Amino acid sequence: MKIFLKILGGLFLYVITTLAVLLVGLYGGLKLAVEGPSDHFKNIFVSSMMESSAGPIAIRLVMSEEQINAILENNKTIEFDQITDPDLVTVMREEAEAAAAAAAQAGIEAESNLDPDGDGIELHEISGPMYHGYMMIVYDPSRVICATIDNYTHSGAGMTLEELIDKYGAVAGINGGQYEDESGLGIGGWPVGVVMSQGVLRADNADEFHEEGTDENGDPIYSTVSSLPTVGFTQDDILVVGTFGGSYAESIGLRDAVSFGPSLIVNGEAANYSGVGGGLNPRTAIGQRADGAVLLLCIEGRRSSSMGATMADLIDIMVEYGAVNAFNLDGGMSSSMYYNGEEIVDNANIRQDRAIPTAWVVLPQGTSSASSEVTNEEA
């Protein structure tokens, strides 16, 4: 018995010592990351960690709130105070359909070098120094709608992107707007901000309490927000971005909308940013060109082949692809893209695909938001 207790005691001491070494090593690594080797690295590292679910807990072990806030303030996207002017976008759908009909009548095969399979969608692989991802271009904006779960509850679960795509009979999609996700443990049943789907205002809860940091004792500080950055399509298929609530969304006739942000491009003007423009993380964004084509962007992150993108990267990509309006959507492990039954981008590395309440999905060619038969129950 004494031998057994001695062995057990030795094993316990070994485990405790190992944990202590690991914790000391983790703490030392964090201190090294935030104190060196350069200010640029520190800005990227802290911004990236603070944008993740569990990262803020680790950063607060080695930095004060004042230090953290200073870094975030000096490395952020500057919020716009204007909203999209719909007159800057001309949807070319009718012209394209007329040209295709004329070609068919003349017996000419209207093949596009950019869209050889004729499904109205282009898929471009993109990459940068620290990121890899895909840009999906949808020619007909009326095919892009907000897919959503039927009922919103704090205790209920959302659906995966694949499930939302299947629910609406769509052919492609990306994740959507903000949802309740404290410490990364959310189950996707409660969206935050505005949700409009097929002309119905499903949610407008931006006036709820939101955590904005902690006080000197580490207790959360809450405040109310009257509205959040929101993106949506009008009945005329124009993408509108800006900071507004559900009443404004209804007043301008939005058919589909979600909240997150920030706005990346408004009325052809790219957002300004300070420092590195945010951390390196998985990202999802939506935009629209002047001709009405919709841009759906999804970036892989938190892996050796793709660390992720900053907000500045998203702005540069959207500008390169001709966006006149663009908007940042939910990111992190929620960021994903499907196309023709294949998961093109998946950032849920640790567990299965995340359950979410909303997504932007692309209906089959020949259908549109007006012709879709999917309806939702009132939340």
C-alpha cells in the first residue's frame, strides 16, 4: 500500500510539475509576443487574438485593458457615417438576358470566357502574403438572399451553412451575420442586430445589452447600442451598407439583410484604417460591383497555409474586384463557403461546422428572391 501511495504521489507531482511548466511557458510566450520582437508583430498578434473567441482571455493575462485598448484603437477600420446611394449601382440583368435571348434567336452560342459552364457564377482562387481564399461572383443579384433558421431562441441551435443551403434549395453560399456567441460557445440560435429575409423583418435586437470590455476588477461593462452596421439588398437588388436598424431597413424596402460590420467600401470610397487594419483571421465579406454583380469573399485562416486576412486585406481585394459597396460579415470559425455541394472554404478546424442563424445563399439560375418558395415562420 505504501508503495502504491508513493507511486501515486509521484505521478501527481509529475502532473502538477508538467502543468506548471506548460503554464509558465505559455505565459512567457505570451509576454514575448506582446513585448517583441517588433511593434508591427505585437499589433498583428494582439489584434488577431482580441478578434477571436478565447484570445482575449489569454491577452488579458499579460496586458492591461489600457494597453489593449490603445493597440486596438491604433489598428482598426474607421467606421463610415454614410449609407449607400443606390443610384451608383445599375443592375445589368435585363440587358444580359436580352443579349442572351438575341444570341439564342440568331443561333449563336453565347459562351462567356469568364463563365464557361453558363451557371452565372465565377469562382476565383485568391491569395496574398498571409492568406488564401476564394472570391465568388454572382452575375444576377436577385439570386442572392438571406437564408435563416425558422425560430430564434437563446437556448436553441442554428443550422450549418450546408443545412441552410439545402433548406433553400440553393447552389452556393457563405455564412452571414452576427449572433450570440459568448466565449465562442454559442450554438447559433440567436442573431444580433437586423435580420430580414424575403421582405420580412425577422429580428431587430440591436438595442440589447452588449459587452464592451471589463472594468478594473475584471467585471464586464455593458451598454446598449441603438443600431449596428448592417448590409442588405433592396427590392431592386441593390446592395446597401451602413449603420442602421430595422425601421430604416423597412423604410427603404430592403428584402434581405444581416448585421455585423464594419462597412469596407461605401459609394465607391474605401474605408480608412489605422496601423495594420486589424488582426489576421478567417474572414467573410459581401460586395457589389457597379453593374450589379455580387461579390462573395471567404478567407481561410489560423493555419500554416493561410494565417488569415486583415480588414485592410479585405478592402484591397474588394477594390481589385470592382466593388462600389462592400461589407465585412461574421468571421472566425463561422467563415465558410459552399459551391455545388462542395465546401470550398472551411475554418471549423477544431469541431464540426458551426451552427449559425443566417447565411447568404445563391438560388439556382432562373430563380430569384421574388420567385423562391421558401418562407419562414415569424421569430
